[in-house]
Amino acid sequence: MSEVHSNWQLALQLALEAEVIPHNSTVVNNLARWTISADDWLRFATIAQQHHLRWVAGWAEQREDTFVVNACFASQTGYLWLQTELHIEKPQLPSQATIYPVASRSERHTQDMFGIHFVDRPDSRKWTRHCAWKKHDYPLRKDFPLQGMPEVITPANMDYQFVKARGAGVYEVPVGPIHAGIIEPGHFRFQAVGETILNLEERLAYVHKGIEKLAEGRTPEKLVRLAGRISGDSTVAHSWAACRAMEQAAGITIPERAAFIRGILCERERIANHLGDIGAICNDVGFAFAQMQFSRLREQWQRNSASVFGHRLLMDRLIPGGVKVDLSVADCTLLTQELKVLRKELDETIPALDLNSSLEDRLFTTGYLSPSTAATYGVVGYVARASGQDFDVRRDVSYAPYNQLNIKVAVEEQGDVASRVWVRIKEVFASIKLLSQMLTQLPEGELVTAWQKPKEYSEGLAMVEGWRGEIMTYVRFSSDDKISRFYARDPSHFGFLALEKIVLNNIVPDFPVCNKSVNPSYSGNDL
Amino acid sequence: MLRLFAKTLKTGIVTEKIKRPDASELDALGIEVKRQVDKYFSGSIAIRAVDAGSCNGCELEIHALNNPIYDVERYGIHFVASPRHADVLLVTGPVARHMQTALLRTYEATPNPKWVIAVGDCAACGGEFGVSYASCGAVANVIPVDIVIPGCPPTPETLVKGLLSLMKK
């Protein structure tokens, strides 16, 4: 990520100077960090948007009597970390959500968790807080105990003001938090006329488990365990991001072999999830053939994960400094053989999907996300790539082992459910190629670099391309090798926002297929 | 369409057979599950899965029960969309405080007699999340639990075993 003197940052720097926005530039682990005054928070966003930067994440932290507020932005080729400080007595700064609508839920989260007020924010309702803590209690402040002061029974959150639609024939469909399938909880409020969706509003944070607070005071190993449970289907990707952030903070480089094994685990996770989802998307329009075939393939895949790596979902295979599992020559042969079998199976199954006109009829034009909306929202992962956004952390801001591999990024332009299915199919094939590259090029050597206690207050900010897309993780250590702040922004943050747009003008019964094509993680979003 | 039929025929029946001579543990379990379902539930048992705060790992494995390899429906076990249709609540996750009332209402909406299975380490004891300002911890801290299926997440085989142990109770 040595992007410090890149052109886009120079251009931005000139723009800031022209606007007289003083900024203090430092470099943290090859990443540029600019510190500005809180008063310039909004003006910076305006300039960033003029320079077509994507909003990546926003998070805050309490350091004694100061709040440090952070935002991360990205160009096509690198990241920029923006920071400002507020005094605890006057915790307010201008909202960036007026410029970047995607920042809104993040600001509402920071408001609920820290009591930092974003002036003129477009949406002043609470977000992460329901009724488990009081309005003027802020769980991520240092004086808030982990146990909190909960009531015996936390009441349902009944006073949330949903957007209303009125008029002849307009009706409302409330769905959730508990849904009809075997899925995570969240609330969806539809306004519909006939079967057509006029508006969808999401109310999430039902599975808020206090992950950020729980991370405080953990050892590096225990943090990886927790990160592996942010979202069960992204366990490898989230543990990897947490490991990378901590390794940066500690100044550790992991052995090449460990990086390759992490890559193998991550691509296996990608394939497993895509296989499951492709089947499930088809099943949501009643095409059981695909569901049966793909869930069979997924099961075989998971069984091999269990026999070679010791866990069906590959949980807890990463540790700070490296990996816990090794691959023998026999394992590599088995995995290479498995790739051949999978490819053959797909070569038989996918034409049956492709040539099926009834499936085509249901997936084409359904759930359209225009390239311009995808760009405005800064959507990531396959949702972005199905709407023409050509970005992938593995290729564009590469890291080991991907910087030694030939990465092909699948992009589709149509932006509908069919495009998302096709991007996922292509990603499965691309991952098969990556896996076979990694298995043949697997370097010899150690599995772990011995952990070194990081310096007091050292920080790390890492991105990983998980199967859903870019994950951003921030870590700051206190003294004694303990975590003082941990924040992970799951790609679902964007997935949920995109979903609200995707379903517009679709029929209510197509919501499941639209949702599955995006498949955002509630747990990853709610933390 | 021909390709579809060709692939279907070529794949054949992948469901792991119940009455094979080299029956694995799962096959033996299957026979036992079926017998118990027939005896105590008149041949069928309806399950409502409730995620009360899980990381979604347990859900992935519960989903696997319905893949053609495990195919639990052949034992008379099926998943239903409403607690009002359910004999059993299959609850995952530590109970997030924001889900506490929803879980209690679901429990109340399930007709008697009813059983609750807590699935996964989080549901069993709070797991990685424990009790905090945001989490009630184990499912038993919120509603009465009949049996616990531990694991992070439990494998489909462990889930089938767990269902059996409920029926033998």
C-alpha cells in the first residue's frame, strides 16, 4: 500500500491547500493518514467527492478525555485515512453523510455508541441502539462497563419512526425480525402498491452482540477467535483482516507459506459460499435442480475442508503471525484432484442453468442496481462488480499471497440478479484457478512468525477481499499486548444499503431472490 | 432442458442410504430417528429455526440438513415458517438483548407440547460472546431449554444426533 506520493493524493492535497484546509500528513504502515480540524470534516468530504473518492468506513475511539474520529476513503488504487480529534466535553463535528449518504448509518452507530454528535446529519434517528441501553448511555465509552445495566427483559423497540407512504392503494408489509426461513434476524418495512415495492426500509442491529466492546482487553489470539465469529460465513476473511491489522501494528511479516495457506483458506471460503448461494438464488425462483446440485457440491467441498483442514467452515485456522494448519504433499494432491472434479461438475451443471429459459425469465432484469447507484454508494464485492464497478482489493491494493498470483476480476454490466449470479459463477472459476496456482507454487518454510509484543498504542488498518468484498479492520493496542480498540467494517454495510435500492419497483415476492443475490450478513453489519 | 435431465440422471441419488450393510453412524442414526418420530410424533416433527443472535455459522450447518446428502425430511423432520406450526424451536446464538422479546414471543406463540433445542456453543453457554450489555448469553437464560447441541458450529451429523436425543427423552 505504498501510495503515499501517488497522483490522486497529490491532487487532493493541492485541493485542500487551495481551500485552506490545514492537514497534518503522517504515514502509518505505508498508509497515508491525514489529520484535520473537526470543523473541516464536511469540507474535506466535499473535496473528496469531487475527486471521486469512495467512502470506505467511519469509526471512533475514546482516548482518555479525547474522541478520535476516523474515516477511510479510497481511490481505485489506494486508501486514505482521515482523522480528527474532539474533546469529550464538546463531542461534535459536521456530518459527512450529506455528501456521502453511505456514511449515514456509520455516523448513527458512532452517535449511539459514543455520544458523538454529527451536526446536520440527514437522519437523526438511532441505529444500533434499540432498548438494551438508555439514550444517554454510550457502550463504547471507557466508563461504560461491559455488563451494562440491562433490564431483566429488554423490551421490543416500538418507537422507531419508519418512513411512511400514504395514498390510495398504498399498504405496508412489516417483515421480521424473525423471518420465515433459516436466516438471520432483521426488520424490513415495505411500502407497496399491488405487488410493486415503492419503498423498503431496513431496521437492523437485532443481532448486535457488542463485538467492539468485547474486543477491548483481549489478547491477539483471542481477538482472532472473536473476529472469526463476526460473520460465520466469512470466518477466514475476518480473522485474516484482524491478523493483518495486528501484524502491521506489531511490525511482523508472516512466512510466505503461511500467506499462501491463508489465501487457500480464503478462496475455499469464497467457493463454498458462492456454491451455496447460486443454488439458493435459483431455489428462490423455484428452480430446485440448481439447489440440489449446488448444495451437494457445497457439502462435498465442506467435507474436504473438514478432512484436510479440520473444520467444515474453516474456523480458527488463522493465528496472529501465521496459520495453525499445514498442507502435506498428499493434501495438495487431494485438493488438486478436488478442483478437477469440481470443474467437471460445474461444466455439466452450468450449461443447464444457462440454457434454461424459465430461469432466465425470472433472473434477468430482476433486482436492478445501476452502475451509477453502485458508484454513488461505493458498493463493494460481487454486488459492485455485477454493476460494472471494476474493483478488487486482491488485485488493486494487493497483499500476499495475491501479489504473487495472476488475479482475474469478473465484471458484469447489467446489474440485475442474473449478473450477480454470473459474477459469482465466474468468481468460482477464478478461485479454482487461484487455488491451483497456490497449490503448485506453495513455498516451503515456517507456518508462524513468532509474535512480538507491539509497541504501546501501535495501530494497524488492514483490508482483505473476503468473499462478500472488501473488509476493513482497525486495531489499536494498549500496553501489555492487549487490544484497546477493534473495529471491523463488513461489506454488508454496503450490501444492505444497495438492497434498499435494488428492490424498488420489483414485486414483493421477488424480495427473497433479490436479497439472496446480495446476501448481506446481519451479524457482520450489526457487530 | 436435456442437459438438465442428463445431469440429474448422471448424479443419481446421492442421499446417504439408510439400509446399507456398511451403514455409517449417520445411517444407523437415521433409522433410529425415523422410529422415534413415528412413535412419538405420529411420523413427523415440525421445527422452527430461530436465530437469536448467532454469527450465522450454525444456520449454515442447519441448512446442510436439507441438502440431498443428509435430506432429513425423509425421517419426517421438516422446517416450518411459523412457530404456530412447530413442535420444536431450534434456537441458535447467544440471545442478543435486542432479540430477547422476539424470542419470548416466539416461544409463547409455539403451541404446547413444545421442546426447545439450543444449538451451538453460544446457545449452550454464551460461547465467545457471553453475557454483556448486548447479550443475554445462553438460550436457557431466556426460555426453558430441553436439550443442548454443542459445537461451533455443530456438524450436520451432530445435529441429527441431537434431534434423536430429544426424541428419546
